[in-house]
Amino acid sequence: MNYWNPYLETLPGERFDQIELSYFRGMLSFAKENSALYREKLRGIEAEDIRSLDDVKKIPFTEKEEMRKYQEIEPFPYGGLLGSDIEKVTTFRQTSGTTGKPIYVPETYESWQWRIEAWCHILYMAGFRPRHRVFLPFGYNVYVAFWEAHFASEKVGCELVPGGALDTRGRIHKILEIRANGMMNTPTYGLHIAEEAKSMGIDPASLGIERMLCAGEPMPPATRKRLEELYQCHVFDHIGGTEPCAWAGMCEAKDGMHIIEPFFLVEILDRETLQKEVDEGEIGVAVVTPLGRRSFPLIRFNTKDLVIKGKNSCSCGRTSKKIKEVVGRTDDLRKVRGVLFSPKTVEEVIRKEFQEVEEFEIIVERRGLMDVITLRTEPNAQLPVSSIEQTKARLKESLKIATNLSFNVIMEPPGSLPRYTLKAKRFKDLREA
Ligand SMILES: [Zn+2]
């Protein structure tokens, strides 16, 4: 069987629209009745006023900042975001807080199961099956993504091996010891495990991983291909977040990602006006409404994720809408010397053309009236000292072509740059400090 839920995954597109509109109206009434945030925010708006998906666009977005504000009121620690009796909450998770105070996310048992079910779609689409023994090379702490991966793997029927409390070498030994054939990790950590294995004299392809699902960071196509080459396996991507849940994933056609319909209503809006839906092939901001999770109602959450809208058909036969690619975050798009710059472009160049570069970091600063952009890189052990200058010159040239900006390129000794296991923060804009 190719589908996790054959009925839902092959519904005609217009049925998704009808179902999502009806669920949206239900969530709106529920949120107004049960959460302090929406009681105030949606005053004067009734479910009956929402007769079409166009009407949905009249409702204000939910932004992270107001969520932080409403979290401060009673009941502690969820405040006005909570949509259920606090005694029914069974799962505590929180955001990483990289952009400010963390948001605490309550799930009742029912809401948590809803999240897991959505995640099962992502795993099954990526070809994870009961024959897979899946290694999760992390301690999951209070962050949601790998907990969802954990429980969804079990529900799909995989055998899940948690890999917390080990260092990278310990994890490599564990993969070999238990003959894991599946793995879920951030792209950065996938690359790091491969480098570490090589330094132990182990070819990453011999680890036996058949299938890898990546999470946590936007993954440029070149990084996905690089992981596929290193491990000689199939690598899949998905997109989501702590607040909106995981809302789209890659199927085995590896041509963009399917929105998990009708679990989510996803709008991809023009980034200037945030009003109009963009056309296929255009970049827009993803605005997501989870449609079945009641303990933490979220109406039109502005994810600030920039995605390219995809086509609505797929060789896998699923009928849900697709996104073509994740471009990055609106927060990461900056003007440098008047040029719009996305750090993901640099990653794409490095992973595609510079396999001798293991780790990197981008720093933008203002010197006098000038913006200066610096790429700090760390080569891997295979790069001879005599080739360093040549690699630097090639990097400068390729980056100039890709971004239209002149980079100051520095090569640091091995071990100088931070290593990331969860979210990589490779971009620092010091002009804001
Ligand atoms: Zn597909």
C-alpha cells in the first residue's frame, strides 16, 4: 500500500477546500469560545461570516509577539493561548526561544495524537515502513520535532531507537551495532555524522542507512543531494514548527512537498502585501491554520517561512497541494549593500561545489558606511594546506556569481567554528547589535 490514509490522500482538490473551510469555521468558533487570545482578537467576527476561502483572508494573522503577550496571563504557563482545561494538558513542549522568550505549547492527549497522526503522513510519504529500524541521534529535551518523529515512527510500525546521551562517535557505533537502516536528523548533523564516520575510517555509505528524514532547518537541494551521495540513501525533507506542527512533507517522487491536507489550511501569500495568494512558481509567506488541534488553537499563524508554491499534481497520485521548495525565513532575508540576500544561497553553493568545506558561518557588519559580508569557513582534513588560497579564490568567485555580493572569505583551523546538533545558526547580522 502506498498511502497512509488512501481515502484522504486521494480526495479531489475541491473536496479539500470544502472540508478545510468547514473545519476552519469550526476552529474559529471553538477558539473564540475557549481561548482568551481569540476571544479578544476575533471580537465581531463570526463563523457564519466566513463563507469562502477568500473570506478567510479577512481574518487577522496570529503573530508570535502577541502570543508572548497573552502567555503572560493566567493560567500559568500557557495563559490566554490555552484552549482547554489545564488539567487536561498531558504534554508540555516549548519553542527554542532563538527569537525571544520561548512559547510554551500545551497539548492534551487528544491534540497530541492529532499531531502524531499528521506526522505519520510525513513518515509514510517518505517511505518509512515497519521494516525500518530508525535511529534518532538526539536527546529530544523539551523540543517537539523529534518527539513527534518518535511517536509517529512507532505508530507507522517502525522500530525506533532513541540516540540521546551519546556523543557523535557513540552514535555511529550504535548505528552499526543495531544495524539501523533509517535515521531522522537535521541536515547539518547528518553531514557531521558522515564527516566523523570518515575520520574513524568508516565510509558513511557502509553505515547501512536506507532512508533519512531531515528536520529542523531549511535544506537546499544541494545539501539533500550531498547527504544522498554520502550515505547512498534516500533523503527526504519536511517543514513545520512547534506552534503550527509539521504541515508539509516530501513524497518518494522528491519533487517538492505535499501539504498535509485536510489537517492544515495553508495559504501562501505575496510577501509585500500579505494579502494575495501567489501563483505557482512564486515565492510567498506560509500562513498556517492547524484544523484539528484544540488545546492550542491557532488561527492563521504567520510562520514567516518563505516557500515557493508548487504544482497541484504529483506522480505519486496524492492530490494535495504542494510547495516546490522552502526558501528560508523572512527574518533571514536581509538587504546587504542594497542587495536582497538569503543565507540559504551560500549553503547551496558550498554543498554543491565545495565538498572540502565542512562548516561555515556568515557575518554581516557595518564598517563606516559600508556593509561588509564575511564567510568564515572550516575545511575538512582532506584539503591540503597548499590548496587553501585557491579554494578561497574559487569561493569568492562562486559566491559573487550566486549572490551579486563580494565576500571576504576566511579559512579557520579545524575545530574553530561551532558544531550544531539541533538548529544551526550560521548567519549573524551584527548591524542590528
Ligand atoms: Zn507526491
